[in-house]
Amino acid sequence: MFLERLELVDFRSYTAATLSLGPGMSVLVGPNAQGKTNLLEAVHYLAIGSSHRVAADAPLVRVGAEAAVVRAVARTDTGGSAEPAAKGRALTVELELRLGGRNRARLNGQPQPRVRDAIGQIRSILFAPEDLGLVRGDPADRRRFLDELLAQRRPAYLAARSEYERVLRQRNTLLRQHRTGGRGRLEQTLPTWTESLVSAGATLLAARIAVVHALAGPADTAYRDLVAASPLREARGHLQLAYELSTGRRVEATPGCGVPDPAALASELREGLALVAEAERERGVTLAGPHRDELALALNGMPAKGYASHGETWSLALALRLASIRVLHDVGEEPVVLLDDVFAELDEPRRRRLAERCEAFEQVIVTAAVDADVPLAGPRHLVHEGTVEPVTTP
């Protein structure tokens, strides 16, 4: 898959902008705070249905406008080839982000009944400075990483997660009401919502554990490759992943393992909820379930959070994103690779290793404040004060 065209209307800093692209490398060059990241954010929004920078859609709409439009034309089923004869099928995806109502979506010009039907049609993997939170941040950052990856890998996962979040909100409401004297209603209705939570939660758990197994091998390989040329001690590093359930069980990631039995996970979650039932009533909140799980990251057996150096943290986070590309491509279209000001943060050996990997991807879009920081050949586009113009070479 690769993008041919990206159009923005009233998105972030852009009144209107058009970016023409092709397979291979494209570099967006310009000073900081000119709108380079906004372009990558727009592409990635089409893939995951949210921004990697803000929790709500309102900041994505240009100040003074009522709605923003993101439209992209892509080529799919290209088989990873950049040859003109293998351009594949055209796909047009359009999202309208509205301040005063529900968002709207179109696929190939046809209105969609639900926005989520258009999300993920264009696949992308984004690496940005915020990804340091994958290592240093809270467990919620790592859960979000898994959920966003799964939403692209398995389109039904987005609906399953929405259902789990709906049930969780309702169950938490009942538990809070219990603290203010609603005991009778709680005892009558909580078992039903608990069983709904178990059913929806088991689906999420099975998918998350399976994708952690799938990430394990590619992530370790990518990490070793990135640091192989480094003279630093992490060149001998070994990256390990594990999924830690709120029930107390730890699942070590093992390449080749399939999807675990959802029925067994449901039983485990049901038992875990029973153990914390009294505490839940006292605190008014659900204390077991996928919303409290953790993706554990370790280097040479030591927890990455708190032990990894700055260089190790960058390499580990980047390795997770590179592994995500492999995990998505294994089950469908290769995603568009988006790199936001990454090369400037890497030393020369890592920069060279990443560039070598980029050469194998169907499409890579890179941002940089300084062109010389990007050791990749390809068209350049100058981004300046909300405008995007191709750079012509003599």
C-alpha cells in the first residue's frame, strides 16, 4: 500500500493543502512548528481513528472553522512493488471531523453509516518522539499501543474494544452508586454487567496476548539490528516482552504461539473479579480486566522502565514500531511508514541501520528540520507556514 495524494481542509494549521506522493521515500523538510507533524498526524488518524498527540478531535479543527476534512488516495494490493505495472487498486478515504456533530466518513465517494467502517482502510505505522512513552510512560500508554495495532490488524477489534469500554463504564457507574446507598440495585444488576465484562474482556485478552506473541520475535530482531553497530553496552541487549494480566498471571511472549482460548481467559477473569469483589464495592471501581493489564518490556532481564538509558529507550521504542510493520504486513497490506523527526535523535550507526530498513518498505514519509539528517534518497517537500511545496532540484 502507498499513498498517492493527501488533501487537508481546515486541519490543524492548514486552511487547505495537497501533498502528492509516490512509493519509496518522501521527506517533508522545514523548520519546527511549521506543520510537518500535522501531515503525518492526518495520515495516521485515517489508520487508527484518533490523534497520537491529543485525546479529543477538537484541536484538530483549525481555529475559526466548524469542521476539518482529511482525504487520501491510496493504492492497495500492490504486492510491495513500486513498479508502475503493479500500482494496484485505487482507494479513497475521507473523514470529516465536525465540532458541532458526529464525524462523517466516505469510502470511494460513498457515505459510510459508521466512521469506524472507514478507519484502518489505510494502514500506517507512526514513530514519533511521543513514543518514548512506550518505555517510560504509564501502563495505559503500552495498552494503547497494543489496541491501536490490533485495530489495524483485526478490524473487528475496534468494535470489541468499544463494547468493553461501554460495559466497563456502566459497571463502574453501578459500583459508584453503591457507595451512595444503591445496594439493592447493585445486587440485582451487577452480576449481569460482570458477565458482560467477562465476555467482552476475554475477546480483548485473547487478541492482545496473541499480538504480543507475534511482536516478540520481530521486536527483538529489530532491536538487535538497530544497536548492532553501536559501541555501547546495549549492543549486546536482548529485548523481551510479556503480558501481565490484572489477575496476577504473567504470559511470557513466545514467537509462534497462537491465539489463546477465550473461554479459559473468561474463566480466569471471572475468578479474578470474584476475588476483588469486596474491594470494588468499597472503592466504587472495577479492579480487574484488560483496562488494568500491562505490557512488560525488559532488556537483558531488567525492566526497561527505570533501567534503560536514553539511547536504549529510543532503540526499544523504535524496535516496537518496526515490529508492528511486520505484524501488520503478515496479515494484509504493508502499512505506510511515518517517521516524525526520528533521524535527528539517533547516533550515526543507528541512523544508518534505520535507513537500511527503510529501503525495504513500500512507502516511507519522513519529517526533518534539517535535510542532511535524513540519509535517504527521495523527493523533498518544503513545509512552511501551513503550505507544502515540492522542492525542485537543478
